Amino acid sequence: MNPNSRQWNDYGGRGVKICSRWDSFHTFVKDMGPKPKGCSLDRIDNNQGYSPDNCRWATRKVQQRNRRNTIFVTVGGKKYKAINLAEIAEVKVDTIVERVARGLSYADVVSREKLHNTDGLALGGGANGKRQKSKTHCPQGHEYTPENIRSSKSGYRGCKTCHRDRERRRRVTP
């Protein structure tokens, strides 16, 4: 392969080569057989070259899951492709990774139910979480005192001073 090629770093630059046996197309066909419909050549181990022991005919879906940047997770001591677990659970890969990071069991990792992480939250949802309640001042620097706190119907708290200023600006602006 040409070192000036756009894909040099992905192939020749990484030492990926084609076995000399496949210099003959007839030998390649003898080793691999005819190309099945909807398939193309795929390397089983992407760090190895093209050879009869490391190649197969695979669909696009299989090839997309056999990439260097494929995310793997370990659940219960067993290694899985995160995309495969995401497909089982019908959730995003990020959700699988987050569930594994929380140390959940395999059954919980692939659960189709929403598993809310309630660590650090008080009753009433995220707006009433401990982190939010621990704030002593609003983003504009006004102190949260009992006289300066306004609460919405959904449980969010805000600064009365900031709210009053916003309302004044809204009434003045034509």
C-alpha cells in the first residue's frame, strides 16, 4: 500500500498486510469461496492482516460491530460488546456503559425498564436533590433565604429577586 494514501495509517501504517498466498485471485477464491450476497470481506481480528485464518464474509452490521473503536463492557466477569447488550435492552450504548459503571447485574444491565439513578436525590425528583438544596446563593449571587425563595408547582426553587427583576424588564421592553 502507498504511504501517501489517505488510509495508510489505518492499514499499512499499522502493519496490516495481505498474505502472499492471495497474490493469486484464484487462490483467494479457493480459500474464501464465492462472495455471498450482501456480504464483504471482514478481518476477524482488526490488528492482524488479510489471510484465510483471519478473514470471513460478513454483513455490514457484523462489520460495524467489529471495529477498533467498538466499546466493550465486563459484566459478571464476562466481556460483551456494549452494542449487543444495547440491542437486547433496546437502549443506547451510553446507557449500557453507565449501568455497567454502576455495578449492576447482567439482568439489570439488559433490563428494558428505566433504571433511575437516585443517588443523592431527595424525594420529589432531581430538582429537589441534595446538591440543589445545598446551594446557598442563586447564579446571580443573591442569597437563598426563606424570604427570597420562590417555589414552582413542579418543585423547582428560584430567587425572588431575580424573578422580580426579570418581570420588570419584561414589562418595560416594548
